[in-house]
Amino acid sequence: MIPVIVLHDVADAIPMARALVAGGIRMLEVTLRTKQALACIEAIARHVPEAIVGAGTVRKRADALAASMAGARFAASPGYTQALGQACRDVSLALLPGVATGGEIMYAMEDGFTELKFFPATQAGGVAILKAWNGPFLEARFCPTGGVTLQNAAEFLALPNVVCVGGSWIVSHEVLALRDWERVTQLARECQLLKNQP
């Protein structure tokens, strides 16, 4: 499980990250959708070393460079371009490129990417299309994100070509507004139970 996190206040970054780690989730995607996102990534990278913090919504070279400078250890993008792939390679930033079609998968795989973000997952075909892709794209492994919830995550995780899922329900706007870090830890622990579901 990779939580997709939108942070508006740097003060929330460290306690939020610690709450996720306490619940067993170490891989955190902080999206570059707010003015404070890079500062939040930097705070987590510096003060919560047991977390693996990455930048989400990385769309161009400048995003990749800024994320790397802030201490991000990976980038996730809603799509893929060769320029973005090269930018991430230039700064040794692992990239999870976004794909939604067979052609986009082929394009990313031609550049050496086999771990891919399937986005927006439910809107682009969900479990059914992932099952169909398992034939022609045996080497590809996916992280479905977009419309994934605690209720449907196990269905995605049961597929042989899915290695993890991404979702925003663990660190929702409502939870952040309340600064309910105990709830974040509880939701993270619930996600660990998904591993054991058939």
C-alpha cells in the first residue's frame, strides 16, 4: 500500500509520517499538488528516516529535480514521457510512471520501466483490464491508483501482476483536518490485513 498524500501544512508532515510508519506503512507518496509539498517531503526525509518518502504528480523535469533536492527517494507520475524518464535517471530518482493503455505500457517498457502506476485505475478499466494485460505484458508489474479503496484493494492485490496499490483513504482530507494521527495508524494497520486476504 502506498498512501497518496496531499499536504497543505508542513506541521502535519512529520506526525503524519510517523503515524503511517507506526501502522506498518513506510512508502509514502506526497503529491506535488500544493505549495507546501516539497517542504513536507524535505521534513519527512530529514526527520522520519524510517519512511521512504517520494513525490507524486511528477510531470516534468523541473518536478523531478525539485523532488530529488527535497530528499524524495522516488517519483510517481500520472503519465510518462521520455524526458521525464531521463530527468529521473539523471538524478538517480526511481520513477513509477503512469500508464492507462496498452500503448502507454509499451512506450514505458521500451525505456526500461516494468514497474508501472496504473492510473486512473478504476476509471481506466480496473481489475478487468489488469487481467487482460497479464497476457501480453507478462514482465509488467502494476500499482493501481485512482478509485482504489479499502473495500476493493484486496481484489486488485489478488492479481498476479499487481504488487501494491495506491490510495488516499488512509490520509484523507477529513483525517488531516482533524490531525487524527491515531486514526491514520489504525487505517495503516488495516491495510496490512489485506496481505492475508485470499
